[in-house]
Amino acid sequence: MKRRYHLQSPLGQLECFQLRAESQLLKQILQRLNDMKSRTFTSHLLPFLSSPLSLQLAKMAMTDLLKAEEIKKALDAFAVEEFDPKRFFELVGMKAMSADNVRKVFQALDVDGSGFIEEEELKFVLKGFAKEGRDLTDAETKAFLLAADKDGDGKIGIDEFEILVHE
């Protein structure tokens, strides 16, 4: 179940949904929202509003894009065997998705909102699909990065991600 919050700031009213809270900062934001009776922002919460991680509040849940049973099936397949991103994307149903929906998945996985999935985010990519997802090993993380990083800048951009999914 999602909780709806109406957040008031000097920027105006925002409507956000409580989603999975993976980052420590996001957990703090959600805890402060839960503690506030009026569900409105006050000046002591404004620094969080401008934080890139606070953008996670407005992102859609992965199950809004993918079927929960397909996510579980894909995570179960790689619970013990070596992670293969192309096979994972196929099992989870992303290979059949439109480019726009793949981009939405990318945005949900881009935890810091930088427009890239860096190596540190990539290690925890399976947790972006479901909290039960395991961490990738260092070798799996490097192999994933190598497979997707077409321009060699050490991170995965949204176009690179979409290409890998549809290869």
C-alpha cells in the first residue's frame, strides 16, 4: 500500500507517494514525514527537498512498470548463479518494453539522480527491483559495467542502458 503525502513548501504543494526507502537519507525523510501530524514541510525539512535523493519520493515503484511475479522469478534465477544482465532483463520482462519504459526503469535505478548509474549504484541494482535482491559481487558489477558502458566513461548513461536491455 502506498501512502499519499501532500507536502507544502515555498515552491508550492507537491504530491508524493511513499515508496521503498533504500537510502539512509530517504529513510530519514520518510521518518520525518511520518512523525509530522500535518504532513506539511516546515523550514527544517527544506534542505531535504532540494537533495537529489529526495527525488526518490516522486519516482514510481518498480512494480508500476514490471510485474511483481516476473521480478521475483528473475531475482530467484540469480539468487545463487552468476548475474547476467541481458538474461535478467529478459526474465524480468524489460526486453519487450518500450524504450520510454526502459528509461523509466533506469530513472528508478539511478539512486542519486545524476543521470548515470555509477559502479557503486550498480552493485545494488537488484535491490532496485525488490528489497530482497542480492548485492552483485565485485566481478559481476565490473562485468555489468563493461557490457553496458559503451563510451568507456566508467558509468552507464540512459542511452547505454536502453541499448543493453534491447540487445
